[in-house]
Amino acid sequence: MILNIQDKFNKALPADPNRNNTIRQVTASCYSYVHPSPTANPLLLHSSTEMLHELGLTALDAKSPAFLKVFTGNELLPDTQPYAMCYGGHQFGHWAGQLGDGRAINLCEVEHNTKNWALQLKGAGKTPYSRTADGLAVLRSSIREYLCSEAMFHLGVPTTRALSLALTGNEVLRDVMYDGNPAYEKGAVVCRTAESFLRFGSFQIFAARQDKKTLKILLDYTINNHYAHLGVPTKSVYINFFKEVAQRSLDMVIHWQRVGFVHGVMNTDNLSILGLTIDYGPYGWLEGYDHGWTPNTTDKGQKRYRYGAQAEMVHWNLYQLANALYPIILEAAPLEAILKKFVGQYRSRYLLMMKSKLGLFEENDADAKLIQDLEFILQESETDMTLFFRLLSKVTKEDKENGFNKISPAFYEIYEVQNNLKPNWEAWFIAYHHRLNQESLTDVQRRTKMNAVNPKYVLRNYMAQLAIDAADKGNYDMIEELYQLLKKPYDEQMEQEKWFAKRPEWARHKVGCSMLSCSS
Ligand code: AMP
Ligand code: MG
């Protein structure tokens, strides 16, 4: 296994001088050196062919003893100095102080085909940032992170990636629903990858401690290494940097809304400075289209991170980032202007995105209303989001009457819809039919465009749970099956039609399917 190791982060940035692995507050440093904890009986369950390729590795490399040892924490790559990153964050709207990589350890950085990748083990043991926790990860949450990060990549959503998934052979104690019923679960470790794992909270921690010096060092490093196209850091470059972070975060959240992804824990420590989806915890996929839905049981009362609020939460987080950058920029107006613009930009980008899901590409002032009306009845009817938009592409310009029938497999309670909401749906389809006939594309052309933005297959909550239940019993075939399926989420894949289906009833209230805790 040969990797082109090109460490930068731990070469350029200030390190914690304390090399002991003890829980502590770490000041004036961006990271602490720490070794992964050895694992008892590691077993590689899966590796991503695409990610191996990105790093210049082959499937054969993934089968090597060295690969297993390195990516389960039992051996270090030569001349590397692993480290855990220091960051803080606002959790559920409140400043939480220092958080940091409590169970993530960066192994090294790799350069291949002009791309840079940081390689990070998640669940590889305690670090100085583990606070009261054990630094470990369980199999269920590791399968969820592994499959979803690759699935999101193939959906075209900016995301961190995953290289490998392995069992550690250690047992991990978890109280899944926080109800006083702890049990032992299989421990696992994921090697995840990204150009950088820096978060909004990486900057906030220094601002909160009034450590302008380290803040500026980190900011300049980030621009020079990840936003180099903006030029040599100056005040106007800092402002442009913030503008681009806002832009990238906006792109990301528009994609989330498009595919029906709900992150679940959009704390500032879980927002990437590169606009990548990061930290797959109690995330979920919309089944019934519902702006009020959140998968995270911890957030059940407040629903702060519900589907319909995700853009607003990105905006809130950007506000905190602006506050963190202010001590360097020392001018609020340009940052405020960017934040203000974000709101309008989101509105117009959201409209365009929704129009594309409906196959509407020409300008029409009435489209916003058409979409609003649709969102209203979609929610009133408990309609499966993925099924609905995919089936909608089958509606033709001739289909004045037939639209409702074509999309009706997407309803969870068809009789209720027929009894109570059919007139609303028919009225909507009359408007849609009228609107479709103003489009210059043919039905076939429009369908192709719609099917490129409306996935046929997503990692439905119950699908991940089925893979988890099987894996718990020692059967890993479904991990491979879902991984293969989700590589081509926009393709028809006729032999996989069973996954193009509504959530089964048994999964409606099952833990792991509709409800997820942060326990991982
Ligand atoms: P999250 O909500 O998963 O993003 O985690 C918030 C913080 O808790 C981060 O600093 C994590 O590193 C830390 N954390 C979560 N789980 C563990 C764990 N099992 N051991 C140590 N730290 C953890
Ligand atoms: Mg996190």
C-alpha cells in the first residue's frame, strides 16, 4: 500500500505542546498529537472502490494486512503524526466551549491526482477532547456514516467521504434511547476522508478565547490551502472567504432540500468550513414530505433542526462564524451584507431547485405559488417525497386527468387522500398541466432532466436499519447491496425496484428507522 503522504495541517499549525492523552482544555493550539487506540480483533467489512481510487489505491491494497492495521488503529503509516483537532461550537443554540475531536483521529494527508485528502479514523479511541465519553463508535452508527457519506457523494451532494468500515472486535456500552437501558454493542471504526475536516467551530474556539493570534494563523492557513484562488490573505480576501463559505453552505443546504436529507445536529461544530456535509449522526431521510420532521429524538421538543428550518440554521451558523472572524476583519458591515444577501439568495435558489424537481425550466411568475400549493397538499396527504417526485416525471403534457393516478402510489394513506384531498390534488394537477404546456421541452426531454435531480433511490432510514440488523448478526451482504445500489441513485436499476417503495409500516415508529438518538 503506497500513499503519497503530504502532511500540511500538523506541519504548518501550532500543536498542543502536551503529548499526554489526558482530558484537558487545549489553548493556542489547533490540535493535539494522539495515537489511535489498538483494536482487539479488527475485521474489515467494506471499502469504497471509488475512494480507494481517489487515493491511488486498489482493491488489492484494501485486502492487505497493512490496510487493515492502519485503518483500524493498529499501525501508523511511516513518518506520520496523528492528531485530534481542537474546536468549539454552539450546540442547539448555546455556546458549549471546547469540544474537539473526541473520537476522531487524523492519520495523515494524502495527495493524489492534484487532490488533497485528510484521512481520519472515527471511533479509534480517546483523545484529549473526549470529555466524559469513551472515544469509540458502535457498528450501527458506523454503517450509517459509511453508507450515507458515499451515497451523498453519488447524489451529487458536497460531503466528506468514507474509505473503509471495520469492526474493532471491542465491545462498546451504549444506552441507545437514553432511558437507562445500556447494553453492549459491537465497536467499529470508519476511515473518513475530506479535503479538510475544519469546522465553523474550529475558528470560534479562538475567537471565544480572544486568541486573535491563533485565529489569524488558522484563517490564513485555511485560505492559503483551501481557498487559494482568493489570493494572498488581506482584509478583502477575508471578506471574500466568508462570502464563499456562505455560498458553499448555501449550495449544500439546497442539495439537502432537493434530496430530502435532514442532518439532525446542525451545531456549529458540525458545519464544515468547506461547505461539506459532515458528521453523520442522527440524520434521516424524508419519507412523508414534512417540513416539520426531524429524525433526532434529542431535538424532538424544539425541532430546531427540522427539514424546513435547515437553511435558516445554516444562516444562524454563518452568523456565528461571522462573529468569530470579526476580530480579524474589524468591520461588521460587509459580513452583515453577506448574511443579509443569503436570505434572498436562498429563496431564489430554492425556487429554481424546486422548479427543476417539477420539470419547469421557463420563467413564470406563478411558479412560486404553484410550488407553495404543492408543498401544502404534499404535507396534508402524507406523501413519500422520493416516490412522488420520481413518479411526477411520468406525467405528460396530455395528462390532464391522469396526474393524480400516476403519483398516487406515493401516498401512505391512499383512502384518506381519496376521501379528503382529491379535489385539492385535481385542482393542483390542472394548474400543473397548464404550466407544463408552456414548457418548450418534450415530455421525454423533461423526464430526463427531472430524473437527474430527483433520485430514485436514497438511503431510507429503514434500509440502513436492515443492513445494521443483519450486520449485528454477522451478515454483511446488505452493506454491499446498498453500497452498490446507492452508487447510481438516479438510474432505474430495474432489478432493484424493491427499494423504490414507501417505508414499510413496521418501520414507522421503530428505533433507528424514524427515531434516532445522538448515541453512537
Ligand atoms: P457530535 O454531536 O457527534 O458532533 O459530537 C459532539 C462532540 O462530542 C464532538 O466533540 C465529538 O467528538 C464528541 N463525541 C461524540 N461521541 C463521542 C464519544 N463516544 N467519545 C468521545 N467524544 C465523543
Ligand atoms: Mg460532530
